[in-house]
Amino acid sequence: MKTIYYGHSCFSVELKGKTVLFDPFISGNEKARHIDIASINPDYILITHGHADHVADVLQIAQQSGATLVSNFEVINWFASQGYDKGHPMNHGGRWEFDFGTVQYVNAVHSSSMPDGSYGGNPGGFIITSNDDCIYVSGDTALTMDMKIFGEMNTIDTAFLCIGDNFTMGAVEAVTAAQWVKAGQVFGLHFDTFGYIEIDHAATLDLFAQKSMPFILPEIGKEYEL
């Protein structure tokens, strides 16, 4: 599974010949200034919640690509009110079969509002099953016991977990989250973008190494084969 990291919590995966992009926040990220947004053309954009650092570039990328948006009901309705109505609304626990795989929208413990301050619904994450791959995208969240259920009901190959602390769980909790979801490997997200979430790279790598958990601390713009 090819994965490209675009910084913060934004990355893409290729599943069944489709490109799925998550939480596009690139133009506002000084560390991602070398990324050419105009070259990103996904088939789908999956959005965990409404905060600006997860949706800032949704409209531009959606309009240039014609991508289908997938998120909770309120986020999809908000983008429809902005003039982009190619969306699929979901809510917690629900599944839908797309042409790239089955998506379940799952719980995340965080907050959510849209860039204009309007209601963004409840934040979430995604569990996606496609062919032999199963991935869990935590979204912004605290450590939650729900993660044990995710691990019991799915065989998760890769967990994309927030690790930046302060606004979300940090690396200490992410190690536990990885164990609870029984992840084969972990891909770190939501770190280093601004001061509140800058991390100690060596210490973070060591935390995962201590638990013998395969861990990727990604570089912006780099492609990974997972």
C-alpha cells in the first residue's frame, strides 16, 4: 500500500487503484511549503473532524480533483453549504462499502468545529478494510478504551495515530493505543507543525522500540510502502 505524507495529519493511501486523502492541511503548514497542492488529485477525501488544521485545503483539492468527501453528517453538510455537494455523510459505528474498500466511522475523543465557528459534529476516526489491508486512522483523539474493541473486531495492519500531545494523545498513550488495536505497525501523525506539538524524535522512537512496535516517524513529502 503506497502512502505519501503531506505533513501534520495529512496523508494519502492507494487502495484498489483509488487514491484516498486524509485531513488536507498543507497550505497553512510552513513545514509543508514545498508541497505542490495543485498536483494532488485524490478520488476521495476523508475528514476526521472540522478543525481548520484538518480541512483548510479540502475545497481547493476537491474542486480540482472532483473527489468525493467522506466525513460525519455535519462536516459534509457544511461543505455543501460552501458549494461542494459531492459528499458521503456517515456517523459513529456506521459502515459503507466504497469502491476502494469498506469504511467504518469510529469514535474519537476530541472536539470539532468548522473554520467559521459553526458546529462540526462529533469527531471521529476511520477503520478501512480493502483487500488484505486494514488500516485504522485515529483522527485527533485521547487514548480511549474503544481502541480495545477496534483491535478485537479487526485485524489492523497499520494504525495512523496522533502522537503530538497537548491537543491529542502523545507518544506514551499512542504506544498503548497501538497495543490495544493490535496494530502491525504505527505511522505517526499530528506532530511538529507548531510549538504546542513539537516532539522529541529520539525519545518517541525509543518508546516504540521498547515495546518492539514497528514505528514510522514520517518525513513530509516522502512516499512509503506499507
